Amino acid sequence: MDKQTDTLMKDSQKKAVTMTGAQAVMESLVNEGVEILFGYPGGAIMPVYDALYSYSEKLNHILVRHEQGAVHAAQGYARATGKVGICLVTSGPAATNAVTGIADAMIDSTPVVVISGQVGSALLGTDAFQETDVVGITQPVTKWNYQITRADEIPWAMARAFYIARSGRPGPVLLDITKDAQFGSLEYIYKPAISVRSYTPYPIIDPGQVEEAARLINFAKKPLALIGQGVVIAGAEAELKKFLEKTGIPAAQTLLGLSALPSDHKLNVGGLGMHGNYGPNLKTNECDLIIGIGMRFDDRVTADTRRYATNAKIIHMDIDPAEINKIIHADAPILGNVKESLPMLTSRVSKNDHKKWVEEFHACYRIEYERLIERELYPDKPVITMAEVVRRVSDAFNDDAIMVTDVGQHQMVAWRYFKFRQSRSVITSGGLGTMGFGLPAAIGAKLGRPDRPVCLFVGDGGLQMTIQELGTIYQSKVPVKIVLLNNNFLGMVRQWQELFFDLRYASTELVNPDFQTISKGYFIPSAKVTKREELDKAIKKMVSTDGPFLLEVVVEKEGNVFPMVPAGASVEDILLE
Amino acid sequence: MRQEFTLTIFSENRVGILNQITTVFTRRHINIESLTTSESAIEGIHKFTIVIYSTREEVDLLVKQVEKRIDVLKAYSFSQDEIIYQEIALYKVPTAALFEGNEIEKLVRQYGARILEMTAEYAVIEKTGHKHETQELFEKLDPYGVTQFTRSGRVAINRLKKEPLNSYLRKLDKNDVKPDVEIDTQL
């Protein structure tokens, strides 16, 4: 960093300092404790990039290969660390490229701040070169967005953006900065936002609601807790454990709630929803109490809502008032941060033990194991299954890696068979189901948590949606382990075609390139496995290789993911085969 | 049961706030029957009055979705009997028609309307009332050659003793949540 910038930075926290809007963006990032940002330069953001040149010691900019990758990387970073992920992109096509990532962050409550350049304010609305109404376009998929047209708005808007993105139910914020605002000058002084009057991120918990919920819990004979990402976001894993261990209530997880509870916890009864475990789905309609904790009763969890939890009272704990009664009517809602509400609830419930009830879930698991899991993990046919790869990789990482996935069959299989010891170990696109999420998200996760192994599972379809980010891995030397489960099909769509569309495989078969050659082009070491006996050795090589590695495993071409709750069915209609 | 609901929404006065609010309805395929917006009684706070057809359950969810927008302070929903509301309609008729008998004058009296402006060519009649009333007058006037007819959106006042927003703002004070007006005024 040059001397001038260094002095500027030190002064700016105490008294107002004159600087350009572009410098103010950098200063604000530093003031918010940002260390890393993901981006791609272009015309309308050039003043900010020019300022970044002087901040290269404080701010590590990762040059991605496509703006969608920048947002997914920022998401991966945010999900792995709990901090806000930052993206820097230019106007027009760059901003529209970022939209998919922004929408993904919105539906999965991921704190991301996207800074986009914009044409000069005098050109707004004139169809100028690379002008697009990015504030209009991203309005429904951002928690908040704002167009900055004057340099002196920057510290205020930046402080607000960070505060809104990370507080309450987190989400993406987009700031669109016109070029003249970047060039303009201001008297910079940074005041972090501590509140916004029209926004209540942490609703005050009503003790009456907690009392009512405790009463239902104390009476329940067959309760089930549903753990969502809200527990992870709130950092309430320990509070959750205390609650479960005191009450003895079995717990199942949503796609994004996985890893909030260690895989081997005695009350962990598995995954929920369409490809979740047999017990939690089958038993839902037997439950007399369902306790949703930081989850939103997504349609992939509930299946047909009219035939969901038919005998159960519902306790719904969530920080977002709009989630209460949105899908499932809550008999006892507890609005608020689960980090606070869980201990309040724990102190009011009686100590209990639902041993017999929990045993029923274990019995269901044994059925699932005998009829399904065993042949997935230890198949008696020569073709390799996705499940055996996932479990062996999990083993090789001592069940303690951050698992990133793309979207599709491999995602469901990885989610089912990878094991976890600590929280924030699952990074996957849940709500939006964005193919192409995995590779860039893994980059962000690894840069956020260099101390933990990051292992990506990706399909041959999804990999090719953001395959250019292999360039980012090479340039920025990101030691991501990539496991490509290649079936030369868009597997999940093919599975639906097989089951629900008379085997009419419309445009789902892929004629793929040689992934080894592509990997070689990016100087990333790789291995390809087609036979079971080669698998362990290749996994060992991947784990022991310093730096990134691509392991391609050719898996069963027409394998199906089971169990499955067919669309429109009830959770209890779950199919094992 | 589907019925008419009037939503009153209070927000910060920011560029794009109308879009923020309307997309909540658009996304759920709900048609907006009427929309009126202007500054509220509280300086710097904007008020929207939106009329939709819906069910109580759906409206309750919509209100929460609207309130979820960061720039929205508070949203309320009212069924028809919980509010007093009014609309205004303007009718332009040829001046000549007024002199061909006293039918138009009779209608103006009968409907409690009034003549706002009269020139050699046309007269502008104003009527306030509910939609079916302003519509009825239009249908009565039309045979005399209404050349323009326009109707406003709804304005509404609730039957509660006090504006609920005031107590909401006071509650914010009590919870010691500092408004960011101070920072806002620097813009």
C-alpha cells in the first residue's frame, strides 16, 4: 500500500478526510473488516478497481471468470465463515450475470453485498452503453438495494448494506454506484449502521409464546424437531443440543440445516424431505408435535401440505415474521432469534426421554439400510454408485470436511451419505437449486476457511455450467478438491423422465468432453476412476495432493436417488425403491 | 371468503419504493384494484392505499411480505367495514348539453355533485363517493355526451381512535431503536 493511502486509512476512522467515491468504497470495506472480495472489472466500475490497486495489501481481490461465479464464491465464503461475502462487478451484462447468484443468496438467506458499477448519472435511462436497470431487475431478489448517484452517499449506503445483509435473516444487498459518484469527492467518515428505523432484524421474543410452546412440548408423546439453516446462521448449535438433550426429542434436518447437529449425535434421525431419510418422512404424520427450528417448511420438505403433519401440533421458531403461517399454520409460533429463544424454551421444558419413540426412527433406519442404503454403499454390481464414492471420500476426510455440492442427483446423494462433525460444513444451493453453484462456491468456502478441507461434489452437467472457474482455481491457487460424479446424463431430470415421463429422455444425455484434458489445460492435477478397485487409491491421491485436484469417477449411468417422496404425494408415501 | 381489503402501507420516501411494494402483489398474481399514494401525515413518511380482492388469510401473509421490505415501516389491512373511504370522479360534458333542458342540473343536485369549471365548450363536474356511486352518475350523464371521465384511487381512514403508525413509532422509541433519520438528512 502506498504511503498516501495508508495515512488516509488511519485518519478516516477519526475525522473526515477528503477522498474520491471509489476510495470511499475501499475505505468502507476495510472499516467493515472485509479481507477478500470476488469480482470482475469493466468500464463502469473502473474507478473502484483503480482505487483497489492501492489497497491490494488489505483487500485480497479474487478475479473470477464470470460474474455468476463471483456471487457464488461470495456465497460459499459467507456460508463457510458466517461473514458477509463481497462481489465487485461492472454494469450491464456483468450485473445481469450476477442476478442468478443474488437470487440464490436471497432464497438461501446468505449475507452478500454486491457492488455494481453504473453509467454516469447523467446517462441513466438513456440506454447508454452497458446501462441496465440493475436496481429494478434485482429488486425482488435482494433484501435491499440502492443506487448511489453521489459520492457523499457512499459511507452511509455501505454501512447500511453490511448491516442489512448480515443482521436478522441475512440476505443479499446490491449497491449500484454511478461512475460519477465513484469519481466524485466527499468528506469521508465512517459510522457503522446500528439500526434502520423501518427494519426490525431481531423481533423481541414474547415469553407467552415460549410458555405455550413449552406446554405443548411437555405434553407431547411423539415429538420431532426439524432443524433448519436458521440454527447455523444464529450460531445456535450448542443451544440446540442442550434443548434436544434435555427433552430427548429426535431431530431431523433440512437440506441446509445439515451439520448443525453432528451426524453421529444420538438424537439425529437424519434428513427431511423429498430425498431425505425414511423415518423422518414416514413418521411425520404419526407425530403429535412438530417443532420447526429456523426452517421454513419448504415444499421439498412438506410435500403435499394438506397431508402433512396431520396429527401434530406445530411449534414454529423463526426470526422472519413472514415465515410464520406462510405454509403451515403454527399452533405455537415463537418469533425471534433461535439463539435466544431456544435457551428460553429449554429452561421451561421438563427433562424427558423419548427412548421408545427415538427407537422407532432407528427401526425405520434399519429398514432403509437393508432395503436401500446397503446396496448403495456396497453394491454387488460392477458399476460404481454415487453413494459409495461419497462415503469413501467422507471417510478419507475423517468425516470432517466442508462439503460443497452442485445441484442434482449427486447433491442429494452427497447430502445423504457425507458425514459431519462440525457445523457450517454443508454448502449447497437449496432454495434456488442453481446448477453451476458448486465450483465457485467451493472456491469461496476454501478461501474463507483455509484451515479446513473443502470437497466439492459436482455432476457433469453442473460442472460445465461454471467450468471456467477452474481458471480462478489455477490463478488464485485455491486448493479445492473436486469430485466429479460423471454419469454422462442430467441425472435428476433423467430420473424424473424415467419415473414420470415414460422413459422419454428428452435432451438429458450429455456427450461430454475429456475432463482430464480440460483439467490439464488449467494445470490442475486429476485422476479418472472407472473401476471400484481404483477408487480408494485415487481418493487417497486427491486427499494427499497439495493444492487443487479433480477426481472424476464414472458412475452408474441410470442410477436413481431413493428414497423419494414423489411430487404431489404425502410425506408418508415415501418410496424406498 | 374472498372480499375487498384496503391495505395502508407506510414507507420511507425512496426511489423505487412503489416497485418494491407492487412486486409483492405481482409475484402472487394479485391484481391491484386501486392505488393511491402521497406523503402521509408524518413528514418524510409515504403512505400507500391499495385495494385488492383476497381472503383474510392471504391478506395477513401479504402484509407480512410487504413489511419485510426494508424500506417499509408498517403495513395494515382493513376489511370494508373497518374503514371510511372515498374516491373522486371528474366528468367533462359539452356546455351545450347543459342548456338543452335541465336534466344535467338535476343529476348534479341529485348526486351531490358540483360543477368545477365551465367554459364556452365544456363543463367539468366533480363527484366524490364510492365507485358504484361515481359509476352510476357516469351512466346517467353519458347519454348527454360525456367526453372525458376519470376516477381516482381510494383514500381511506380507519375507524380506530388513533393512527396505529404513531403508536408503532412510539414503540420503536421505547425499545430504544434509534431511527436513522439523522443520517438520512445528510443525503
